[in-house]
Amino acid sequence: MTDPHASRRRVGRPPVTSRVEILAAARRLIDRDGWDRLTMRRLASELGIGPTTLYHHVRDREELLLLLIDEYASGIPRPPLPASPRERITVAAATLHDALAAWPWAAEILTSDGFVGLLGERALWTVETIVAGAIDHGCTPDQAVHVFRHLWYHAVGEILVRAHTTRRPASAGAPTRRGAFFGDLDASRLPQLTALGDRWPALAAQDTYRIALAAIVDGLLAQGAPGPSAS
């Protein structure tokens, strides 16, 4: 006897039953093609299901990206935090930077102000540590928010510049100077740049993130409210 339901059974991959499978497929697409090419339709095709089925599990692309970031953040190891508020801030900021540097597309998604309010608790421990450290150092809560924002801008800017530089070779259409680096400048007007010349690219490629981070943290905390013992 012919089974009347045979034509409606899926052949091949089993149906998606969890977000775990969806997020794994989304990561594959991002790693292969970039996050900007991730669409719900392409993800559904990758999974072998219809878009309507996918929407039963994930509301839209924005929720999908936030779920990916939350999942990724939950796997970031939490290093031991020093007793010093300044050192806690530095460790948390460096941990956040290093995690995003390993997955720079996440930093690109989170470039707009207000992203913190969209993240889950698992992704916010570095933010809490930095804000709490600034307050413990003597900053007001408002100043502590500004400390985090400036550290965030520094981390994201450094990550994105390096990621884009690595991803796009000079032959891909990026503007370049003619001749030697700074070789077409007027030395009488820009003497220091012309003197540096071709040394500039090598110097700019050096990883000085932690040196700059320490200086920025010190500068931001110095502008905070004086502690109780200050006169």
C-alpha cells in the first residue's frame, strides 16, 4: 500500500529543531562569505529548509546576529581580575579587544552607540568590569560610562582598520600614493612626514594596542572625580 504521507517527508538532512544548528550554519556562512552577505534566505538554503521554517526559530537578521554575538561572548574566557581598579579595567578592555580581533565582523556590527542595551548578560561582563572599575577608582557613574565608550572606540577602530587592511590588498582598488611613501610631499612644508617616508607603513603595522590602552586608561581615570581622600 502506498503511504499517503511519503511525498511530504523530507529527504536528506533532518529538519532543524534548535537554534544551535541555525547558529552553526550562520557562522559557516559568515566565515565563508562575510557577515554583510548573511541573509535569512541564504541561511535557510544552507540549512535545507524554507525561510518560513527559519523564522519560527529566529525573528529576523538582527536577532540572529545578536544571538551569534551572545553565543560567541559566552565562550570568552574570564581571566583573573586584579584588585587594582585600573588594572581590572585594563585586563577587561584587553580581553574584549582580543576576542573581537579574532572575529572582527562582530566589532563591525557593534559600531553604533546603544548596542550595549541589545546584548545579553553573557556578553556584558567586560562592560560591567570596566564601569565598576572606573567607579571604584573615583569616577562618577556618568564618567564611568564615558571611560567605557572611549575604550570601546579605541578597540573597535584598531580592530576594523587592521581587519580591512588585511582583507583588502593594495591591488583591490584602495587608494595609494604615487612613488615612495610620502615621496610626493613638499619637504619644506611637511618635513617630519617626508623624513619618515617609507618607514611609515612598517611603523603603522606594529601592534601597539596595549601601550595605547594603558595611556588611555590613565588619561581617562585622571579626569574622573577625585576620590574621598582627595582635598
